[in-house]
Amino acid sequence: MEQLVNSETGRTLLPQFKGVYLTDCTRLVWGKAGVKLGVRWELQHGQLRASLSEIKAHDQKAAVVATPLPTGSLHLGDLGFYNLKQFAQWNAQGVYWLTRFKVGTTVYTPAGEPLDLLTFLGTVPLPVNLPVRVGVKQHVAAYLVVAATPDDAYHQRLARLQEQARLDQRPISLRQAAYAGWTIYLTNYPHFDLCPGASAGA
């Protein structure tokens, strides 16, 4: 199944982009049967594209993911769509992307020097918008965008980590707890700001 729905009226959301695309998947289950629903929603014009796939298929295998995006557009996706190869392709095609940082991603300076991210973040003023390269097999050009996590959000993150650790019957690592203190994104859009209006040292 694939459906495409488009609004008759446009919106002014993020007008600097030629389309803002949000991709996500969910599971639809009936008893012992089910399917995975993939959706790509274009926020400026209300365009909605959907596809169905096997319930155990990876999110990145959804048919909507293969739909090309126009040059100058922006893609938003959760960690289920974190794919450095795809990000490199979008870089070459002039498509902008924004994603949460995936813990374990290798980060380098633009000159190719490895960057110890947690150590680095403890030494610089926030918020951060830093050109970097990420990935081991290929260094994908990106911007690392970081802000401190507000106290209430930090405690919520720790609670989720603790619950997951309880389910997995393992302790929370010090590294997990440390990363919970930061809100970290990767993007290829140079002007993304987690704290608009804030000074560099705020």
C-alpha cells in the first residue's frame, strides 16, 4: 500500500527550506498478525505519504524512505533512521538533515583529529555549533549542535535509562548518565540553533 495526500494550501513553517519532511514508522498489531506503517509527512504543504511493510522489517526498509527529497529541503527523523551513508548522499544532493546524536558515533575535527566528545563538552561554553566529521568508514561532514539538558528533562532521561536498565537487568553506565546531561544533534544545516537568542556563553 502506498498513499499520497497533499493539502491545497501551503504553510510558512521554516520557509528557508524547500519542504520539511518528517519520517517515522509504527507497528500495527492485530492478535498474532501485524504490519509496519511507514509515514513521510511534508509539513509545509501537508503532504502525507504512507507505505506498509513486514512488521519485523527495519524502519529504514520502509518504501517511503526511498522517496527522493528535493534539493533545499529538510529531513527530520529519529534514531531509527540514523544512517551516515544516507546523510553523506543528502550532503551531495543538497538536502538538509537533522538527527539526534547516536551515542557511540565517532567524531572528528574538520582536520580529521579524533574528538573525545564528553571531555570536549566539559571545556567549552554552551550552546555549541561546531563543524565536525563523523563516522569511521567515511567521514561525513556535519555540524555538532549541543545545549545543556534542563534539570527536569535530565531527571526524566535518567528515569527512562534506569527503567530500561532494570528491564535489561544491567546497571546504567557512567557514559550513559553523562550523555543524559546534554541535548545533542547532528545536522548539515549551518545555522541550526538549540537556544535561539542566547549568547555563546549562556
